[in-house]
Amino acid sequence: MATQRDYYDVLGVSRNATGAELKKAYRKQALLWHPDRNKSAEAEQKFKDVNEAYEILANAEKKAAYDQYGHAAFTPGGGFDGQNPFAGGYRQGPFTYTYTTQGGQEGEQDFGGFSDPFEIFEQFFGGASPFGRQARVPRYSMTLSFMEAAGGCEKEVVIEGRRRVIKTPAGVDDGSRVRFGDFDVTIDVKPDKTFKRDGADVFVNQEIPLTLAILGGTIEVPTIDGDLKLRIRPGTQPDTMVRLRGKGIKKLHGYGSGDEYVRLKVKIPDRLTRQQKEILEELE
């Protein structure tokens, strides 16, 4: 986190400020501290602080989280959205932020989980800096399937009349931005019918017959690496969650992979024969 100052103090507004008041305050502070205009040593950090505050307070959901939990709501490991209903663990705060880079500078720059402050500024002023800032790095979008994003892939695309091979690393997610030389590519990931994703973890609903839940046995469940045999214990209850450690998606900015969680959905027969009813009545 770039700053721990109260976001309302950063913008100079009250906690019940309207949307129009927030915009007015942001415009004033952003113009005051923009590094292209203000050459003081503290200008760049002040400018980032102002944009960070505006990004939170101008969004109703993020503002509500900040009002309730403060800066901790946006700190990795904050976990104020409650426990993960699948894994029993904690998320990293109530929101997920994608990594972005600042155009016009060499290398990549991490904004602590928040958006590029210069991008917010230029969007606020209609897509262009009022100070004649140099043109930003061109940005393109590319759509990937769930499996292409999970495992990484290479795609040939045509950009400005030139054929380019775009190689995406394993683990990119919807909204991820990847730098390729002199341009950026934003990744759009299509939803999958089988797999659902939360960070590096994968979730699957697997239907099993009532007899298997009662007696136990073995089934095959899908993973991103192919089908895997899974042992079902006798007496398995509906909606039991089974964790397959390391069978999730490769972590894009880290080591190892996430986990897969298989929710067992017990299928109840629509119709029973007389003999089946008698057996169940005896079992009861």
C-alpha cells in the first residue's frame, strides 16, 4: 500500500461527500500533484495517493468496504469477505485487482494492487493528459479459453498489419495485462462449463448416484490435466467438498499451483421401484 493516510483526508472531502464532490476534489488534487506539472520530490507519491483514494471512494462497493474495514480491506490476507465457501480459507480482501504497468517508462511498475494512476488520470480527462504527456503504450485485447489461460498458449495474431506470435504464460486470468515488447495485451478469458476459478484454485461440481454416496466406490473427476480417479467414502453426505492439492492453476506471480475442489452432488432418483422403496424403508 502506497499510503496509510485516510482516503477522505487525501482528497480533502467529508465521509458523506457526493459523487460530484469527489470528482471536483480529485480534479483539483490530481492537477496539483501531477508529476508533469509539479516537479517537487513528493509529487509522484502524492499523485499516486490521490488516484488510489479516488479509485476506492468513487466505487460504491470499494467505498463500502473501506468505510467498514479501512485500509485492511485491500491488504493481501485481509479476508474481510468471510471464509471461502468451497475451501474454508480466506480470500485476499473483498476485491481482486489486476497488475498493470505505467506507459512511457521502461520496465514494469507495481502499483500495490491498484490501477495505473496515469491511466485513471487520463480516463478522467477524456483519454488524454492535459499536459501533453507522450502517447501511451498501445494496448490490444486477446480472448482465450479457460484451458488456454490455465496452461499458457501461443497464438498468431495480426497487429498493425504485422503477424505476431503472442505467448501467454500459464496462469493468466481474465483482465490480466501482459507486456510484449512495444505493446500490451489485455487477456479476456471465456467462462468454462466445467471449471470455475478463484485465483489459482479451481472448483468443479461432480454428480454421483445415491448408491455410490451410501456404499462408496471410485469415480473419475475432471482436472485441468485430465481425468483423475477419486475414491468416494461410504456414507458421503451431499455437497461434500474434496480437496485435490496442487491440481489447480499455476500461480502466475509465485511458485506452485493452486488446488482443485470437487463438490459432490448426490443425485436423488426421480422414481423408485417397489423393491427399491422397501430397501430404503428397511435402511431407515
